[in-house]
Amino acid sequence: MERRVLAAGSVTRGLLGLAVGAGLCYCAYRALASKEKKKNVTGGRLLEKVSNMTAVQRVQSGGTVQIKNIPTSASNLEPHHLKALLEMLDSNANDSSVQEQALVTLCNSAAFSANHDIIRNFNGIKIIGTFLLHPSLKIKTKALNALNNLSMNLQNQEQIKDFLYDVCNDIKSSSLNSEVQLAGLRLAINMSVTNNYHDYLADYIPCFFTLLVDGEEATKIHTLKVLVNLSANPSMTTVLLSSEAPSSLTNLFGSNTNREILIRALTFAANLSENLDRQQHSDGQRHYEDYSLYALLFRDQTVFQRNLVALLQHPDKDIKEHVARLLCPQKLNLAI
């Protein structure tokens, strides 16, 4: 299929002339080798297990909290135990310690796929979701963790989607690099594995770009997993490229960037580049504002290209393969 080329600026031609001559041979070879790799590096394992936590041993009876025989291992919880925990969680509106312990136990039990349908059928997702608005950051985090485990089930995602705006608001408004923010990002990763709920995240893309600039390593990795998932969906290409992006975003593509961050940033950019090629071939050139991600990466390319050329010398083979997806003659119209 014919691809529309993106012209490089005249400032770049001199820079690339020396580096690309040798690099393009490698690029062409590695690009063919990596062509069949999946765009989405997050994998999206919907049945992944999580760490063990202490089980709560209190259930609701007659309007008061009493000790009952609830197994200390979440793997031994029976449906009636889960029902009792949800009833306790729903009825103890003023007891934060009970709420926190119940959410921890439900989070632990939701690590087992056998409990996913049981919790949903007991209205558990809606009960847990109400705690996203709780003033306690600890309880909010525990609720996000429980929903994260439950989101490994596609039927559960259908109900969890109703809380996605609350989740995104928590990501945006929480303290930078906080547990609430990271828990929200983990849930957003799972909810973006399929294309079904990408439109729920669209308004928060500029926020994700800000986190890539200001966040710590874990925050950047979590955020990039969400963005890679979104970029793997061709229908999100225009939304992503139209979104406002800080100019310092190009710093992610430096040779000193942490590997886990760099490889995801390259995957994100390469996904967009390939989708943009197809979009321009079928629909023609779109207009993007000067503040947009498109202008930063694909219109004013000097800084971005300089970083990519330097990465041709990177010792990591996977990073070179991702650079090859971006530094191909038909994409950037490079002068040799």
C-alpha cells in the first residue's frame, strides 16, 4: 500500500545525511523483522493475579459489626462470605476501618477469576465504585485496587466503565505520583486493553501528556501503557495528535531515558506514525494546531529526528527496532 511521505525540514537534512547512510541499512532490515510484532506492548493479560493481602474477619449482623468465621485466605472465601463482606461494606457508612478492611479483602478475593462473576452478581462493582468519591485517600486507593482486579473480566468492565470518569478525575486531581494516581492509572491500563472504552479517556489525554513530563518513573511507565493502548486504536489517532502536548515531551526520546520508558514512548510514536500514514492516504491531510502533538512530532521534526538518529547507536536491539519503524525513508523523506 502506498504511503504518503512526511517531508523533513531543511535544517535536518544536513544532520541526517551522515548518520542515516549507515543507519538506514540496519533500519530496513530490523523493520522487516519487527513488522509482525504487536503494537500494544502492555499485553493486556485479563486474568493476571495480584499480591496477597490480609482478609477481614468481620461481617455485618443485626446492624452491628461482629467477628465471624471468614477464612483468612481469600482463595478459601465462599460466595456467602463475599456477599456478607459486600453487605458490610454497603451498610457501614461511618466506619472507615471496617470499610478499608472489607475493600482490602474484596481486592484480594478479586485476584481469583472464580470470584469475578460472584462479586458482580452481588452488585459488588457498584458498591465498591461508590467509594471512589470517599474523602479518605486510603479508602479511595483500596477501592481502585479492587476495581482493578475485577477489571480483568470483560463483563465486569461493562459496569466499571460507569466509573471511568471518576477514575480519570482522580488521576488528574490527585497529588503527583501518589498512590491514588498510580492506582487510577493501573485501572485505566486494564480498561484500555480493548478499544471499547477509549472514548471515555479522550478528554484526559492532555493530562496524560503532562504526567509524562512531570511524573516519576513509575508514573511515566503507567501513563505510557495507557497511551500505547490508545495509540494502537486507529480511530484514536486524530484525537491523540490533536491534543495539546508540552514541548518538553520530546525529552522522552533521549538516549539516557530509562529503557522501560523509552521503548514505550517509541512504540507510542511509531503507532501514531503508521496510523497517520494510513489516515493521510485515505482521507488526505488534516489540520492540526501548533500546540498539538502532531506539530511536535511530525511537523516541526528537528528535535525529534535528532533524538531518533542518536538512538540508532543505542545498544538495545528492541529500541533500534522501534526507531526503525519511525526512521524509514518513505516516512520522513530523509536525504542520504
